[in-house]
Amino acid sequence: MSEKRFSKINSHNEWDKLKEIIVGTSKGTMPTLTWKGKENFSEDLLQKAYSLAKKAAPKWFYEEVEEDLDNLAKTLESFGVIVHRPEPFDFSEMYGTPFWKSTSNNVYNTRDLHLVVGNNVIESPSYLESRYYEATALYHIWYEYFEYGFKWIAGPKPKLNYLVKPPYFRTEDERILTDEDLKHKELTGGRLEKLHKIAEKEIIFEAANTVRMGRDLLYLISSSGNHLGAKWLQSVLGDEYKVHTTKDIYRSSHIDSTVMCLKPGLVLLNDTRVNEKTCPEIFKNWDKLYFSDVAPTSEQELKHQKELRDPIGYEIEELGFQTNLHDMSSPWVGLNFLSIDPETVVVDKRQTSLINLLEKNKFTVVPISMRHIYTQGGGIHCATLDTVRESKLEQY
């Protein structure tokens, strides 16, 4: 048995007093290599791709990422929270199905594939081949909790043997830049967020497409979650819960840089994406803080992306592999915070405007360093998964 103390899984929302949590890790991180060609690749080609991928994962970079995650864990422990950590496996190991082959990336964003709803843990079926076995890095934790009883539900594994991510536009020339796009470019040194749709052939969604509010869950239809995913989630949760869908507030990925519930009746909304007309109906009677004044993507991360990750990504693609090296979170991942209780939130220390807003609204803010959230694809909320809160099932 683990030296860590475990109790019964229980988390109904995003804000009740936090008791236990899983904090991600960057140990063993490798850029992904995915092969969907009809012909198999040679061992020589694979070794060339491995060699390139390793160059894009410098030791100093991931030491800084892990240092920040360790500090996040220690900060939470200082508030009496029990912290559990994943068990990384060999992410460079190539695995396959009858339809494709892939390596993995890491287990930094522990929330992405796991949804805790009350005493249920739901493992979500991702659209990414590289995430097929990622959830297993948390299995040792779930088996500990299983001693105390919980419902462990895994979504059906998708085949992903078709065009899972059809392009949003036939050509980039057809793309008409929105106000959000223009602000994105301003904050990222001219980069644009790449957009794609998600097919409706299989049940596909990532757990981070949802936000929990007791009996109600808000589910974002986006490039990382389709309608079938929402329908399946409702079917497994049953009549005790209501899954509400929203579609038009954010086209790209997860919901937790767009909608952040602070406490009952108060929600923070990213006003580059949400306004009074597009605000989900579920928040009709809630107080709303419209905000988007985030710090720009750091110069260090932009340089690292431009000079290392992007060039190596192009080289890997020339070999015929798909890779995640071009992926970079939007600047609004800086809004991605974690609530310790209804009055206390952990926030990226670079987000001074957000800190001022929260303090103005009587929140105690705990600032911490998260230096590489943009290239890691997730902020504080993404990199954590609350498993136990002092909460009960309520209607808000």
C-alpha cells in the first residue's frame, strides 16, 4: 500500500474545500510520433525520428517544468491537501492498433482524461492516438482508492481509423480572423491557434471539456469533444445529473480557459470568447466576472518554440510522422487556476491583472510559478485532478 493516505473519492464541483488531489509530472516527456501511413515504417526511419524528438526535449527545460510542479504539490500540501503523483512509463515506446502506431507524450495534464463526478471516476476517450494509454499512469492511484469503493468508468476506445480531425477551413486563406484571433496574435508574437473540427463517427471527448457544478455539468463541443461524447456522458451519469452543452464560445479545445467557476453563484468568463449573448444559459442567475487581460506568452517560451520545437517538428513531419511539436496553448491558459476552497485560489504569478481582480473580489490568492504552461499545453487546473473535496451533491 502507498504511504500516502487515501479516503473515499468525493468531488462534486470546482470550489469546495480541497482534501486530496493528483498533481501531474513531466518526467519522461517525449514529443509524440504518430504513424498513420498504409505502409509500415522502417526501423531506420523510426530511429531518425526518435533522434530528432529527443533534441526537442532538452533536460534543462523539463527540469524547470518538474520543479514548478513539485512546488505546486508542496504549496497544496502546506494547506493540508494530500497530493498523489502519477507513475510515468516509457513514453517513447511505440505501440499500435490495427489502424495506426504511436508513442506517448507525458502525464503532465492529469485532468485532461479523467472526470471526477461525486464518487465516479470517468476515463474519457481522447481523439489523440498518443493519449491511448496515458490514463494507465494513474491506475496505481485508482487501485488505492478502489479499496474504499468508487465507480470506475472508462469510455469506449475509439478506432481513430478515419479523418478524426477534418480541417476547419478548406484553406487558411478562407479564415476570417475574429477579435479573439487578433488578440491571440498580439499576445503570442504573431502566432495563430490552429483549428480543426472533430468527427462524429465515434464517442470522443476529453474530460477537460467539462466544468462541474454539482448536479449540472457544462460540456464544451469543440475540437476535443463531440456531441456523441456529451450524449455518452449523460447516459453513464444518469438522471441524477444534467449535462448541458455549449458550442459557440470556443472552437479549439478545453473549457477551463474560458469558463472558470469560483464559488456558487460566481463565474469567471473569458470575454474574448463569451459575452452576454453567448453566455451559457446555466449561468443566467450567476454573477459574472468578464475578464481576459492575461499576460502575453513569455518570450522564453516563444523563443523555445520558434527556434527548437517548430523546426524539429517540420523535420519529423518530412519523415512521415505526425507530432505534437507545433502545439502551443493559447495565452488564456493563464486564466487556468485551481480553487483550494471557495475563498482561496492558486494562480500563475505572471497573471497580475487576474490576481488583482480576484483580490478585489475578496479572494485569497496563492501565486506560484508555472514557467512553461504554453508548450506543456496546460495551466494549474489542467495539471491537477481533485479527487476529494468536502462537498455534497447540490443544485446551484
